[in-house]
Amino acid sequence: MVSEYKQAIGSVRSWLGLTSTSRQQQIAESFPRSTVLFIIDIRNTASDAARAIANLSTY
């Protein structure tokens, strides 16, 4: 599975399920039971897929 994500670098990806994120890598690394860390680079696009929810988050 990890190799599939590595091959998809630069493409738009989506996955179902709850995903915890943080703008600060150190915080993301401290999430309980984390075994995989995705580095997500979201740039200004016309896509509606990404939303900033920092005002709703503890992290």
C-alpha cells in the first residue's frame, strides 16, 4: 500500500475514513497509534476537496 502512495506523489488522492491531521509535523507524530505519516501538500486549486478546519480543531 505504501508503494502505491509513493507512486501517486503529485496526483490527487482520496481515502475513506477518519484522518487526523495537523499543520505541525511534531504534533502529527504524537497522535496515538500512528504508524504512517503522510506529508500533505495542499496548494491553491479550484478543487473543493480540501478545506481548512483549524478553527474547529484541537490540533
